[in-house]
Amino acid sequence: MKDRIRTDLLDLMQVPGLSGHEDRVRRAIRDRLGEVGVKADTDRLGNLVAHFPGDGPSVMLFTHMDQLGFIVRRIEADGLIRLERLGGVPERALAAQEVLICVGEGRDVPGVIANKSHHATAPDEKYRVTPYSEVFVDTGLASAEAVEATGIQIGSPVVYAPHARALADDRIMGTSVDDRAGCAVLLEMARLLNARTSGPPVHLAFSVQEEFNLRGALPLAQKLRPDIAIQLDLMLATDTPDMGARGDMFLGGGPGMSLYSFHGRGTLNGVIPHPAMVHLFDDTARAQGIPLQRSAQVGVLTDLSYVQLVGDGVAAVDMGFPMRYSHSAREVCDLNDLVSLTQLLDAALARIGPDFSLDRDDYT
Ligand SMILES: [Zn+2]
């Protein structure tokens, strides 16, 4: 299982899929699903979903396949390119990053985000972060005409240059571990669900535009009207010196469950998980001997926040894997957490039978 997840993850990290431009990632995932005999449908926004029939409350198990990045805002006469941000891009981590301007498979244009020459950096500039308005990309092309001849236009999608590398001790480093790691886990879940003989109905979905507006999965949830929604994404690892006070989440320490997420800056949303889901995952982890880490974070948010509000309300929980250096071009996760997350999900789904209660009074 670990080798399959490693291969899927390293491969998917190499496929650019900016929010709203997920088509290449969707095709790559659909091809892999097809290889194991799982048929998947696409809706108008580009969400990809596979259905596994069963008995009991229906489950939407989903993860986002898009990634954050940029959009070309302006092409200067000298060929330098100005960017608009798409998603929570950290300005602090942009200088000297390689990017890829996506104009079509085989025709993408590499570039680099400029970092002012050190020899010309004044003392008061040394600790200053360059704001987006001043950021520019150098593709090597020296005029607007040359840039446009490659197919680059205002509105072209731009991502961190895809990069995927195995580090020591089963750790994976590179671009869009958030959330291709979730996609790799769901691909493994598709293999398991395809081979099972009993269990609840499961809609396995790869959602779009999570990094953009968190609402790409909404039409899918409105159509499926699931009883239960389980979302997979990163959990903030707090085991580096800069993160210690934020929590107790260790890379390699096992999967994570979010007990509280909230985002107040304009979004005003979050998830307080349904008690049936918290009990389910606590009990399953204990029975399986899988260490389950807990997360409670303000400033973290997923598309589950909107999915939970559909229909009569959906019993929801955010599950995930610890990850370091979120939204930078070099995120890090641990394969063993992805394996144990898969095992936990598989065992938890098997416990959702026709009598599984979503009545909150049964859990007080
Ligand atoms: Zn994510």
C-alpha cells in the first residue's frame, strides 16, 4: 500500500492544477481510477466523483485536487510578467521561486520570480518582504510580443514549478502535497472500496476550487445530499521550532482529526465536527491500534465548511495528515501517515451500518 501511495503522490505532485484549471489533474486521477476498474463522472465545475453502492447512511468522502498559485495580470513591454495571487499564497516564500506558466500540455513556459540582486540590496531592504504589486516573473523572453507568441495571456494560470522528491524516512517534499496527498489516499480508498463486499454507500469525490473560494464541492454535495461528509486535507504539523505553541501534531505521528476549525478574515466559516463522527474515528482508531492526533486551529479552513450546510445538514468531520510548511513550494508530509489514514478510513467506513445513528442525543 505504501508503495502505491508513494507512486500516486509523486506522480500527481508533478501535474499542474491551479484552482479553476484542474483539468490535467482530473484526467490523471480519472485514468488511475480507470486502471482499477472504477468509473468516475465529472460535473460542470469539474468535480470528479465515483459511486460505490451499499447499505446505510450515505457518505461523501472527498478531497480537493486543485492547488494555489497565480494568474497573469499584466505583461510588461520588456517581457516581464506581473502576477495576481490565487489562494493563500505566502509572499514571504516567493522570491527566487521557479514557476510554470500553463498554456497547454507540452507548451508550458518556465519562469522565475525575481529576487532583487543582493549586491544592490540596501540594509533596510534586507528584512522586507516584496508585496505582490512589486513581484515579477522572468521567462527569459525579452518583449511582450515574444511572451504572447508562446500563448501566455492575461488570465493564464501560473503554479509553482512542479517538484516532487522523496526525503529520508518516507518523507515526501515538494509542490502541492496539499492536497495531492489527499488524492493519493482517496485513490487507495477507491481500490479498497472497489474490492469490498459490504458497507455504506460511498461517493468518492475529488473537488475543485478549494484553494480559490472553498465552494467548488458545493454543487456536488447539493446533488448527492449525503448524510455524512468526510473531508481529507492537511493538518498543520507543529513539530518544528517555529510552530511549537500552535498545537500537538507530529509528522509521522499518525492521521489527524480536526475538532475545531475557523477562519474569521472575511470567510467566517469553519467546522465543529458532528459527535457521531468524532466517536466513530476515536473508537475505530482505538480498536485498530492507530494513533489518532487531534487538531484545533483558527486560520485553517476547508470546503467541508460549506458542504456541511447542505440540505438538512450533513454530519461532517475534517480528517487528514500532518504537513509542514503549508502553501510554500516545498511542503513536507510523511507517507506512513497517509498509510495509517487510509487504514483508519477503511476501518471507520466498515463500522457505518444501517443502524448507525446520526442522532446527537445518542452521543451525549
Ligand atoms: Zn488543502
